[in-house]
Amino acid sequence: MITQQYSPSVSLPQAQGTPYPFTYQVIGAETVEVYEIDATGARTLVEPVNYIVLLAGNAPLYDQGSVTMTAALDPGTVQVSIERNTPITQLVDFQPYDRFPSDIVEFAFDKLTMICQELDYSKCDIKEEAP
């Protein structure tokens, strides 16, 4: 179950080896991305070999985690953004007249919810209707 709205974790630069925590759910370390942001707002994706992701919780949906930089940040970095990038893939194959296991259904819907949250945050302008 997705229990909160998604927003990237943005922090000031810290000493190498200091963890940057994040409190949103992810489906694995490979879905965590790190960006360096300079004073002009330009974003640079950090290569995964330059950080370690530690996750808390149980697969397939981890509750939170932290990122620890293993290499120095680029000079001029004023913020570090820890973001989720859930793959837009369909990994669950429901068969007609077959069992409908709740844990598989829950994961499929959680993944779709995470993708929608990410789209809402960064890729489009979703408008909510007034009640």
C-alpha cells in the first residue's frame, strides 16, 4: 500500500560518506536516481557507481532508504536530489480463470500508483477537479 504522496528528497551537499535519507516507497535500488543541482538549477544525473542505496522494509515494496555518495560531488553543486524512477513496465500477467492472489494484485496497483505520483510530480500538470 502506498501510504504517502511522492516528492523527491532534496538536501544540501554533505560530506562524502554521509547518508541522504528518503522517506518514500520504492520497488528496488535500481529505481533510485541521484541528481546534482547547481546554482542555476541545472540538474546532472549521478552515475550509480558513485553512490550506494540502502533500503528499509521488505521486497517487493521498500518503505524508505538512504543514499550514500562514494565519490565527491561536482564543484558547484548546491543541492542533491534523491528521486524515484519506477519503470513503466507490466510484470504481472493475469490469466483468465486463474487465481487472483491479493499480494500480486496489491504490488501491481502499488507500482501503478507510484508511476502516477511520479508523472504528477515531474512530467505533466495534472489538475484536480474541485468537489
